[in-house]
Amino acid sequence: MTGPSLGALGVAGTLTDPKLELYSGDKVIAANDNWGGDAQLTAAGTAVGAFAIANSGSKDAMLLVTL
């Protein structure tokens, strides 16, 4: 879930510090708050043609999960 990085691209009304949680029923099975420049997330984004998150210290939240 990008927020700050979308704002940098001119998208209005973005979240400034999103938190992402993935649930199975009522149990959180994965979560992220501030992605931290994870190399796997960067590679996955590149592989699918997503825009790059330029700032590894951004407050964007992202998950890479195999379901």
C-alpha cells in the first residue's frame, strides 16, 4: 500500500503513514508498517512493472506473500 510515494507522483489525498495487515479470518498472518527498502519487494515490483519506490526510508507499507 503506497501512500507517500503516490503523493510524490502527484496523487492527491494519499495516506501519510499506512499500515498493511493481511488476515486469515480474525488472525493477522502478515503485516508491514514502513517497508524499509526490502530487496525482495523492490525486485517483485520491478518484475511486474510497478513504479519504483525511490525512498527506501519512506513510510509506504508493502507485503510480498504467496497465498
